[in-house]
Amino acid sequence: MPHRILVNALQVATVLALSPLIGGVLSRLKEIIQSKRGPSVLQPYRDLRKLFHKDEVVSGESSWIFRATPYVVFVAPVFVTLLIPVLTTYPLFLAFMADMVGVGFILALGGFFAALAAVDAGNPYGAMGASRTRMVSFLAEPVFMIVFFTVSFVAGSTIPYVVQKQWTLSAGAFLAPPHILLLAAFLMLILAEADRIPVDNPTGHFELAMIGESKALEYSGRGAALMKWGGHMKLMVLMCVFLNVLVSQWGLADEQRFSAALLAIPLVALKILALILLIVVIESSLSKLRLFRITEFLGAAFITCVAAMISRVFTS
């Protein structure tokens, strides 16, 4: 038990430390594809350091929701890290406290509070962005539910550590049509939840076109830093679920030794880098859609999940 608690702490430290780097690499590679110079991959760390050293300005019209939201957005991915395989194939301390559906609800809690805080600040641009964000979430949450329901239907469990073993038992299980369709739907869900859907530009700062960035528009200082850091961690957590639970156990530690978990960190980072390259290619090759075509994008993800369910019924 002490070993598993220690490794779980290492998982949390890994997500805390590497998540801003993922955002930096993602932005840097996108700029390279667009033949731009772009910022350094370490720029997110510099931004966080600068924001933590700045004074925080809070509107007198805001309520406790505005003040509490940065902490909710920051803590939610940290808590999810305790429940999913980030560095190991064996379950750690607290691994069975919630299933994959619970993971989705915890991550959605941060987005819900962020949308409330955007309205609570009283800035019309924040409310405008919050309405768009809730529209995306309203469409994405049913996809979350059908994705995890499909996972539980095929694997016989929604516990991440049990599901990952089901998918990697054989090449036939991995290449089965339900699994392939599920991977495609989950990737589309990552694009939507990480504000990489082909409507929003997460690097843009034009208020009328913001979706994801508008949630933190009114924050400054420590609050802005926690919102940005929480967003980076949320993306890394979703990537870990996609790669470690649904794709492959490669790179994860099998032996219950702390040194094995340490060795897994660079290997998992390589897997995440491969997924980052795929996301950059998708984001850079697709033309931006009109706002009201978000329904078509997420509707396609939902239909893909339904097709996975139907194909599972006919192949079982």
C-alpha cells in the first residue's frame, strides 16, 4: 500500500509538471506547420510563473463562484489522475473509487463552474463565450456517456485498469470494428473538450470569436494561472485515458517498483508526443467550420459511438 500511494503521488507530480509542456509543444508544432516562428515550448511555464507573481483583480460584483472556480478547474484533473493509469498497468491507491463515467463527470464539473464564472463576472464577452462553451458541452456530454457505455458493454467493466487489459488481450480485440470506431469517437471528443474543435482557435484573442479562452477572460494573477494550468492538465488526462486505456499499455510500468514507474515517464511522454502530432495535423488540415456546424461535428462522434455499439452486437 505505501508503494502504491508513492507511485500515485508520482503520477500526480508527472501530470502537474508535464501538462504545460504538452500545451507548449502543441502550439509550437502548429506554428511550424504554418511556417511561423512561434513561441518556445517552455512558454506556458513562463506564463504561469508570470501570472503567479502578478496581483489578482476581482470584480466587486462577482460572487464566491468566481473566486472558487480556478481551484475547481485545477483540482478536478488532479483528482482524475488518481483514478486512471498514467504510469502503471496495475491499480494504485484510490483506483477503484470511481469508474470512467465518474471521470467524465469530474472533468465536466470544472467546465460547468468555468461557464458559471464567465457569466458571474458580468463581462458580456464572457457570457457570450460561456453560452458557446455550454453549447459544445451540451453536445459533447451525450457523446461522453455513449463512449463510456460502449466501453463498459465491450469490456464488461468501466474501471480503467480493467478496460485497458480487455483491449490489449489480442490483436483481434484491438482491431475489432467496435474498438476502432470507439477510438475515432474518443479522438473527436478530445478535440471538442480541449477546445481544438475546428471552430475555435485556442490561440486567438478576439473576444467575439472566443470559445475556450473566454472562460478565463476576466481572471488575472493566481486565478488566471490556475485556470490555464487546469486546462493543460485536463488535456493531458484525456490523452492518458485515450492512449493508456484504449490504445496500448506500451511504456507503462508492469513491475511494482518505484524505479519502473520513473522509467515509464519518458515512454509515456513519447506516446503523448505521437498523439500531439496527430492532433496538430488534424487541426491544421481542417478548415474552420461555422459555429452552428459544431452540431454536425459532435453528431458525427455520437453516430460513430452508436455504430460501435451496433457492430459489437453483430460481432459478438
